[in-house]
Amino acid sequence: MTDKQSVVIIGGGPAGLTAAWELVKDGGADKYDVTLLEATREFGGISRTVKYNGNRMDIGGHRFFSKDDRIMQWWKDTLPLQGAPSYDDKKLGRHHDLEPGGPDPEKTDAVMLKRHRVSRIFWNHRFFDYPISLSPNTLKAMGFKLTMVAGFSYLKSMIHKLPEDNLENFYINRFGRKLYSMFFEGYTEKLWGRHPSQISADWGAQRVKGLSIVEVLKNAFQKLLPKKRSSKEVETSLIEEFWYPKLGPGQLWETVEENCRNAGVKVITDAKVVEVDQKDGRIASVVYVDPEGNRTTLGGDQFISSMPIKDLVNAVDASDTPAPADMTAIANGLPYRDFVTVGLLVKHLRLKNTTDIPTLGNPPIVPDCWIYVQDPGYKVGRIQVFNNWSPYLVKDVDNTVWIGLEYFCAEGDDFWNMTDEEATKFAIEELTRMRVINGPQDVLDSHRERVPKAYPAYFDTYDQMPELVEYLDHFGNLYCVGRNGQHRYNNQDHSMATAIEAVANIKGGKTSKRNVWSVNTEKSYHEQK
């Protein structure tokens, strides 16, 4: 018998929980003594599901699709699928096999629903396909003159390429200046609080590298052919189907947390890590505090961190051997974008379903999962229609529509500091001006949710991240994983992949962490939301 390795995991989001399960599954608990520290009482991080008055809110919207086969299989092994076991061999359409009022959604075996993605852009009181396509509806909405201007602008961008030293030039090279000014410039500034010219092109390289007018045309042409491309050949932004847990993404992570506990993982909630102690070039222990301020020191052989890099470095700085001053300066300069979601339960929407996609419930609603509000006249960035993600997110799906308005802001700014009543009133006024609802009389209930550090941003000290990575990697037993753990705008599947790579290194005794940091840097990972 050999002694177990002790592993401390910081954070109970997708990356932390994936790491925990990868360590203890298939008898791994005999080799690893795993402790997971979660600063809150909820699991899933930004991928959690908020429950309010019988309705459920998906924070940010999460499509369960990945080009990484390991992740697809991971989800499939965790939650039973609805319908066929393959992700590609059966199209179930928009309706699901389990109708509300039928089997108890908490008990039925089918958990993952196959959904048909519909997302559109709201601009100048008109709807456009998202991502932008050259469909007849798009051309009609733009009109002949604007279409011609956009077309010639795009042709110019094909001939005269700009240096891709910022996000603005990145977009212009792929869509032309006119389409950029219509659909990317204002929305990007709304999202990040910075003009695209001030944002690193790395963000585009990570999220939209494979998306362009050429790819849109290629995808449209391929749809006309009898032989369809596999999902791996289609840009992720153009994927039309995805899997979704019927009770929201938090259902997956609550299940994983339960599985981890049952397999022997010690899960400690309300445990905020405030100090990271080092010795001989390795992490020796962490100190966490509970809500009463009690401090507990926890030692370990290996440490996996998904806490924000800024907080991690400050926790090292709080120890007897602080971080170098230049590293602390870089970490403290890393920016984030926060957001607020305002959920509104309404009687009906003024928007009519003009598509051929059927929807569930009465009154009939538009089939969109997301509506991107790229019109600069409104502060709201996206509108989620939760009925269309899963009818089980809505208590009375036949008679109400449950929507979420996402507002991008900075923690502590005027919008963030609004009261619940002020934020709700603001959201209702915007929806009324947009002609989405008739007015306050249509609203039955509301809920506001603040989400700090939702989006790691790519400006300020971000360009010095390689120096910070080098410093963190010199701790041989520290692995940084996940969206905030790597200060990278990762999707859920990317965060999971970083954890899988980290655990593989621990198990295999691999010292280089290049594989952990390289997730979501290859083209096959890129995705735009």
C-alpha cells in the first residue's frame, strides 16, 4: 500500500468539479485524498441554475456542445440523454419527448434534451440571423442600398487587410467596415466597456477566428448539398443543435458534486481562500475562512486553482513569502466585466413567430434561445427566452414567458448598485421601447441576479499574462484551470478540458503545464456566443 496523494481543489465550478471527479472516479479515491473548497453554497459557478418562485434561470445561457469528444462523452456519462445515444444520428426537432404535465422532471430518466438553436440580432427594430448570414431575410431587412454598401465594404476588406493588432481590425478584416460598424462595434463596446480598438485581437482569435463571411457562405452552400457536414466540420458559432439539461446547467454540476461526495471527495462550502503559503518553490498549504471569520489551514501535495488569478496572486501575497511586486501589479491590473441578469415573468410577448419552427406552450412565442440587442439605443445586451432552452425552467410554460435580460456592467457602478426595483423598472422600460412587451401590465414577477467577474477581459495588463503564467507555473504543484483560473474567456467545455489535462499531468507525473494552458488556443475550440 502506498500513501495517498492529497489534492486541494479551489472552486466548485465546471473546472474544479471536473478535476475532482477525474481524480476519484473508477477507484481513484484509493490513490487521491481530494478536498474541494467552494467559496459559496452553490456549485457550477457561472454555469449554475438560479431557482426563483418555481422558475429557473440559466446564468449566461449554456449550450452543451463541444468539438472535444472527451467532453461530449463526459456529459453523456453524467446525465442520461433524451432519445438516441448519438449526438449526430437523430434530429429530434424543437419538441421534446417529455411534455410538461407528464413524467415528474425530477424523476424521469431522460435528462439531456436535444435543442434546436435559434439566435437572432435585434437592430433598428428588425431581426437578423445570428451569426450574420446572407439569407433573403437578412437582405430584405437591410434593404438594397445598405446591402450594396456592405458588400463593397467587404470586398475592400478582402483586398486591403489591416494589421490585426486590435479587435476592431480583426473584425473589419472578416466582415468589412460597414457590417463591423452595424453589428460588432457598438455591441462589443457595450459588452466590454471599451472600444474594440482598445481590446486585444486575442479575444477574436479565441472566440471568432473561424467565423467570417466566407465561412457563412460556405455553411449556407453546404446546407443545400445532400451530404451534410459533420458537426466537427462546422464552425461552432454556426452549430444548429445542442444538448441541454432540462433543469438547466446547474443540474449537471449538482449531480457531479453529489457523485464526488459519494466517491469520497471532501466538499467544504462557504470556504473562501485568503492565503496561499509556499515552501521550497511549491505550494505548501492554503488558508480559508468561513462566514464567521474562522481561519483554517489546509495542506496538500497538489493544488488545482480555478479562483480568479487576481485573487490567487493576492492570496500568495498575503503569506509570509509574498509574490514579487511586479507579478502582483500584473494580477491586480487584470480586468473583468461583470453583468446583471433581470428575469421577467410576462404574460406574453408582442414579438410574433415568423419562422417555421414550432414552439411550445400557449401563447405562442418566438423560437429564439437568445436575442442579441446590437442596437446601440439600448443598454441590454442579450435577452434569453428560457421557455426555449427547456420548458422545465418555467413553472407555467403554457401561460407565461420567462425571459432574462443581460446587462454588462462593472461591479460597483451605477447600474450594478441599482436596487432590485430600479433594475426591474429599467428592464421593463427598455422592453417596452423595443416593443417586446406592451408595458408593466404584462409583467407578473421579476428577479435580479448580480454576477461578478463573469468575463475575463483582454486589455490593461492582459498583454503581460505570459509573465504571470511563467511565475505561477514555477510552483511545480500548482495548476491553474478554468475561465477565471486562467483569465481566459473559456466556454464550459474548455474549462473542463483544462481540468482534465491538469489531472492527467498529476497522474502521469508530467511537469510541463503547456497542455493545460493550450486548451482553447487551437482553432477547433473557437466559438462565439
